[in-house]
Amino acid sequence: MNNYEIVYIIHPALQEGRLNDIKSKIHEKITSFKGKVLYDDNWGKKKLAYAIDKQKYGTYLFCQFLLEGKDVQAINTDCELNSNILRHLISRIDSSQILDEKDKKEVSDKKIEVKKEASKEVVEEKVSEEVQEEEVSEEAQEEEVSEEAAEEISKKEAEEKEEVSEEIKEDSTDSDSEETKKDDSEEK
């Protein structure tokens, strides 16, 4: 007897009861050929990489079993004929790859840890994005302030230039009037 594992994807619309019926039919088929189910797990509903039979999601089931090589084809045929099974894959494995209930708990614990780490990373990314946005907005505010300051400075410089040019004009008109007075007095 050889060790095998099967992963099959069930139609996402099936309820838990129908899901268990499909799983028990496969288990019964294995035991009818004098095989033994070593490990099984429901991986849950997941998004598919591409649509299968117009379905974007599927429920993944995983099972490891012990069976004669000649009887694997019967399991394969049953999976192909079942319209609720979208896809399936049967693979031969070594005895060292067989999981047990302890491994199932470890795998679920690892999934929980991975989810926690992923959520921490997402939170950290959001915080860093918010900090970057705040820094960008602060820089924009500083640029606005510096632009406003530059405008005020340029206005003041323009006003000073106007005042200086007016003073120069006044001085030149005063000096012109004095010269005309001198010229007038010399003519007389």
C-alpha cells in the first residue's frame, strides 16, 4: 500500500452538510478498497486564481490516505464524475509527509501567527503612509508659508523701490526748479 494525498475544490455555494456528504463519500470509497484515511482537513473557502466553471471561489478540502495503487484510479474517476468537485489532484507522498492531528493544530497556529504578522505589517504600512502624508502636508504648508513670505518680501521691496524712485523724482524736480530759478535770476 502507498501513501497518497488528495486536494479537491468544492463548489462554493454548497452548505456545510453537503460538503460533509462529499467528503464522507470519498472516505467511504477509500475504505471500500481496504484503504485507510490518515488525515483530513478543511482549508475553507478561498479565492481561485482563475475562474473554474464560472466560479471565482472554492472550498478546499485536503485528505491523506493509504491505498493500493490500482485503486487510486477509481477515486480519481469518482471525483471527475462529481459535478460539485471543481478540481482535484491526487499525489503520491512519502510516509514522512503524513500529517496528524497535532500537525493540524500546529498548522492552524501557524496560520493564526501569519495572519497576526500580516495584520501588524498592514497596520505598520498604514501608519507609515499616514506619517508620510503628514510630512508631505507639513512640507506643503511650509512651502505655502515660504511662498507667502516671499510674496510679502517682494511687495515690501517693490514698495521701497517706489518710495525711493518717488524721492528721487522729488529731488530731481526740486533741483530742476532750483536751476530754473537760477536761470531766471541770471536772465534778469
